[in-house]
Amino acid sequence: MPTWLVTGGAGFIGGNFVLDAVRRGVTVVNLDALTYAGNLDTLRSIDGNPRHAFVHGDIADAALVERLLREHRPQAVINFAAESHVDRSIDGPAAFVQTNVVGTLALLEKTRDYWKALDESARAAFRFLHVSTDEVYGTLGETGKFSETTPYAPNSPYSASKAASDHLVRAFHHTYGLPVLTTNCSNNYGPYQFPEKLIPLVIAKALSGEPLPVYGDGRNIRDWLYVGDHCAAIHRVLEAGRVGETYNVGGDAERENIDVVRTICRLLDQRRPLADGRARESLITFVADRPGHDRRYAIDAGKLHRELGWSPTVTFEQGMEQTVEWYLQHQPWVQRVLDGSYRLERIGQG
């Protein structure tokens, strides 16, 4: 079985991917800086597993990356490491440039040097997979979907920093021949998501009977992708994706934010009614929109389906039921996260 270097593997998507990879028998060297959204609790089930080695560190630490590549000799590098919250990028864009651009560049340089030193067969088998976002494409009108040929038009500091990292990955393939793959995904949801994002934050607030703030008119549209489906897509791209190509990963589940919030309210009312009998929809409060809020995202994942046979297997309805149940069953995990450096102050919607 292979060994992979996974960066950002204590975050939401990265953590789910690491758990899945270890279950598949892959040996994972997991490099994560453990910033506010990194959480070792996510990886508790593989504590002590010989197929998982956690390393606390930054992808911008070139000497550390070089040492890990030299010592563990991975057959692939999968880069999840990123600052990813739009609201935070508006308040402090420098951290996003540092991690998403400078950090990705450092990781690419050391990976290139490692790859060039491999023997011919190992070079041919090696892959660098970069996990990115649909936000690099900007915003859509009422119709159409993002494809792999959609021009980049990022509208937030976060999406601009991810666009820059995507371009660096592309450049390292065309300039140096590094065998790269890029995936651009739609909004993920599911277990272990840090509770500043829309779905886990609404669950937490709704359970407590707190107001549920929704940006603007609540009609911003996102394509929702269950995190387990996303992990399966990444595995498939690693297995059979064409070197140098980009693959869009979407859940084929467009929903307005207000409908997502109402779905959570309905599911929680069924499972954990409020003591006073109120319907949780009565807690919805519309608040001032955030600057530059993209109106609609939608992914065309046809290329991934046609070339590699991947399609989402979890519907939005199934995924939401599973996600709400998971958070109800894992309140201690949620509480440990909330006892850390972050307090629930703002809603994150994309």
C-alpha cells in the first residue's frame, strides 16, 4: 500500500480524507499547523494506528517539508492546507496569502526537488494533488454552471489566494513537468466541520434556541457536496486522473441558504424539540450582507463523471439527515471545539 503526505489533514475535509485513506490501508503522514480550525479530536479514532503519523508544522516550513519527503518517501502529496473562511479573509487577508500562496509555493518547490530525485518508475507514478474551491470562478447568474474552462474571477481575498495557488500548481506542471492534479469543489458539509460554517453553526445555535442570522435575503445559492463523496472523488482522481488536468467536484445539490437553514430547523424540531414548543424557523433573523457576497455557485462535474466514473452517492436530503444526526451524537466534540479560541459570533455562508 502507498504512503501519502497529506497537508491540512486535521481540518474538516482533510481530516475526513485522512480517516478514509487510513481505513483503505494507506499510510498517511499528516502535516498540519493546527491553526484555529485544525482539530486533533477529528483523528482520535486512529490514535496509535501505525498507518498514521501526525506532524505539527507549517507547509511554508521548507526544511520540515524537505525532511518529511526524504524520510517517508511518499508516492503522492495531497494538499488540503489552506485558510478557507471568507469572512476571516475580509478581516485579515494577509494570513490567507501567507498560507494559500506562500505556503503552497514552498510545498511545490520542495515536492519538485523530491520528485526530480526519484528513479524513473517512481517519478512516473508520483502525483501532487491540489485541493481547491469553486470560488475561484467568481459568481454565476440564474443559469449556467462552472466548468473546468470557466475563466477565473475571484471576488474575495480568500478566493483570490486560492486562485493564485491554483495558478502556481499549473505553472509547476508546465514549467518543471511536476505531475499535478487539481480539484475544485463546491461547498462541503458533513462530520467534523468547524462550527463557523453555515451548517454546523446553524445546528449549534438552533440546539441552543439562539437567533439564526442569515445574510441578506438568504437567497444566495450554493451547490452542496457531502464530504464523504468529496473524499471518494479525490481518491478516484489520484487513481486515474490525467496529469496536469483539473476536475470539478460538485454535489448536484443547489440550494438557497435560507432553504438549508429551514431544513436544519425541521430536522432538529423532529429530533430535539425546543422546550417551549416553538418551531425553530421562528429563530431565523436576516442580517446585513457581507461585502462582495457571491450570489450563486454551481458545479458541472461532468468531466469527472465521463473520464473517471465518479458521481455523488449521497443526496442532499440524505446527507443533511446524516450530518444533523452526527452533530447530535457528537456534542462533546462540538463543545471541545467551542471551548477553544473561537466563539460563535458570526454565521459563515460560503
